Amino acid sequence: MEKIIFACPWSGTSGETLILARSIREFAGSLSDSSIWVFTSKSLEEFPKEAKNELMDLKAEIIQIDGDPEDLKFPFVGFVLAAATAESMAKGKTEYLVWIDSNSMIIKEPKKFLLKEGKNIGYRPVHHTLIGSIYDEPIDSFWRLIYQKCNVQNEKIFPMKTHVDGKILRPYVNSGFMSVRPEKGLFQLWWDIYKKLYKDPDFQRYYDKDGLYVTFIHQAVLAGIILSTMGKGELYELPFEYNYPIHLYPESPKEYQPESINDMVTIRLYLDKLKDPKWREQIPINDPLKSWIEKQLVHTLTDKEPISDKVKFGQIPLVYPIPIVLTGALVDGKANFEELGDVAVMGIKPAIICISSGKDNHTNKGILEHGTFSINFPTTKMIAETDYCGTVSGKDVDKSQLFDIFYGELETAPMIKECPVNLECKVIKEFLVEHRQIFIADVIQAHVSKEYVTEENGRKKIAEMTKLDPIIYALDNKYYKIGEPIGEGYKESKKLKK
């Protein structure tokens, strides 16, 4: 039988769970080899691969909870179910189960988790009062209802001091930080009661009054279950050094601001605050812990955040599909054509287009000389000729012989009759970006072959894309054919449910 098992909920995309698991392995001393269980509502197939691989490397086990999807929509239903599942699994396998929220970190061996004989739960009070009940004031209707539903006797109630704001409350413990003896079944009872009470109509008026009741009713129910099932002698308030909330350090009273965070045993952290170097400077953390945390932030926030199923391919302009065009220019008195995928519409009114070509390409010479070029859209039947124009240079081969050429309003922008659509373009701006020559141009005239033009209500209309049959390309180095239309612009959005 193990001495201790650490169990936590998966924190989603924040990376906090990974930091917790790493910290256990790094700083938990004699407990650093303990089992780590990570609970999630995702299937293992849906679970982010990078996180899964690292958790496996850390010898942490990922466990799927089986809950009703509708129930899991309510705050902390999955959280309580995961705690109950962990407790059920831990029976007979470990003396102590530590249920610890993912935004926690172990920084010293947490020996106090090993409860003394007679103690059945180690806990920390909540950080702030929030919906807590002030001990010296008459009990409010919400807590009276909690105690009634959980069968709490008045004599069981005792004072408890919050961790940060120093208020004296009726018992109200932090639900994300407990050490328990699993055979006592505390978490299972918590789940059995909570899944009924959160839907109880008697609590609806509190939900309507303040969203904090929605968020923290699970914690209030836990307090009621502890009071109804355990005597005060079975409870052990873990020391101040456990579950210290460093995200609340700047706003804590002086007596709750330790000289060094290094003196704590476990800390609570929020990565969105830790990201900010200025905020971190306010917190007294010394090396080697400071350097270790900095390393985790770099590892988690820049390299692996957000954790997802995505695989990094580096700096690739992975835009797809890419329209393939043949750019035409008059070079040394001869028509030349270059295959390009680097073409973009920059405006419709006025009609502005942009192309990007390697600065040493032969076609550029003609464009720079005359300030004009054409863009021609080949069909898939022209794939061999098109690909050829992209593999040989006009310096070496006369590509004008490949096509039937015509000219329009610009006498220096040769166009291809076989292409359904041709654009005559006049350069308005040219510049270099590293090894690329960029040409931004006005579209002077657009030409469309007769067979691709229809008339509807007296207006000319260009044929559908499937009939135009353009060549498209992707960065897998393959050419593709266009698919069927799937919708109509500015109309599909009306189908969204509001």
C-alpha cells in the first residue's frame, strides 16, 4: 500500500497541472515518487497529446471521469465527481489521498499530509470570506439551508479564521486542498449530496441573487458534509505554510506576508499573474526556487501554452488553398509567363492586386521595365503547361510558344486566351522584402472568355468556380481541383441560432 497518492483535476489549457506534477517529482522529498492521478472529462483520444506525453514521462496517470454532460456544465460538478472517483479508486491502495487543485505547487516535502492517528481530514480554511458565514453574526438563510440539507447540528459548529482576510467564520474549508483517509468515504458523500443539492430549487433564489453562490455552493456543501459526519477532533487544520496563495500576497495583511515564499511548503498560483514580470518582482521568492519557477514559465507559457493537439511546423506561411496563376510580362520584346501562387486581392473598389516573385525571376525584368503585367487563371486541363512555366526560366526557354497570346488595353501585358479569366494590371508600387519582389497594381481590365459568361436579368454574370475549374495548390506540394459550392456569401450567417 502506498503512503500517499496525489490527485488533481486537469486544468485545461493553462499548463498548471504540468507544473504541479513536475513540482511533486522535484520537491516532495520522500513523497516525490508517489502516484499522481489527473482527472479529466475528456477521453484519452481527445486529451492534448503534448500534455499526455509529458504526464506519462512524469509517471502520472490520466483518468477519465464519467459524468452526465448536462450535469458537468454546472460549476464544479466535474470537480466534485473527480474527487469522489479518486477516493473510490484509492481505497485499499493508499493511506492518504491528497486532493489538490491544479493551480498548486509543492515546494517542500509536505509531511503534514501524513495525518496523525485519529485525524481523518487535513484542510486549510478558505482565503477570503466571500459567501462564508461570519461566526459572531446570526446565521444567514443560505447557511441555515445548507446545514438543514446536510443535517448539521448546532453544537458541531466552531470558529475558523480565513487564510487572507483574517475573518472568523463558521467552518468553511478550501475544497481544492485536502488530505483524507479514503476509507472514510468523505468525498463520495460530498458527491452524493452535491449532485442533488446544486439542482435543488430552494437554492435557485441565491443563484439569482449573486453568481458567487453558483460558484461556491460545492464548497459550502463540503463544509456541511464535514460537520455532519466528523467530530472536531477528527479535523486537522494544516499549517499556514500549506496552500499559501502567492497570487494574493500583495493584498494580504503584513502578518500574512512571509519574508520568503521559500519558507512555505505548498503554494497556490495563477499563471496569468505569474506571466507578468513586474508582478513577480513584488513577491519575495529566492533562488533556487525562483529560477525553477522562471524555467517552468518559459517551458509552459512560450513553448507549450496553449496545450493542444497542435504540432508545430515553424515559420511556414501555411495558407491554403493557394490559387495558381500565370503572370505575364513583356521581356526583351517577347511574352514570358511565370507560375505563381503568391497572389492576393488587396481591394475591390478600387480593384488592387498584389503579387510576390523571387527578385531574380526573369518576368520581373519586364514588369520593372514597363510597369505592367497580366494575371491569367489556368484550368486544370492546363496543369502540365502551368507547372512547366514554374520549373523553367524565360532566360532559357521561349514560353510564348506554349499559348495563344492576346493583348488588351495595356500593350505590354501579354495574356493567355486558353485561360478563362485574365487581368491587366498596372503597377502602383514596387518594393523588395528580403528576397521577394513585391508588385502592387491596379486592375485596369478583367477579361472573361465568352463560354464562362451568362446573363441574368440583363446583367452579365461569371460562371461558378466549378466551371472555371481553377488549379489550386497547397503546401503539401500537390495541385488540387476545386470542390462543390457549399453556401452563399452574406447569407449563411443567418442560419446561426441566436
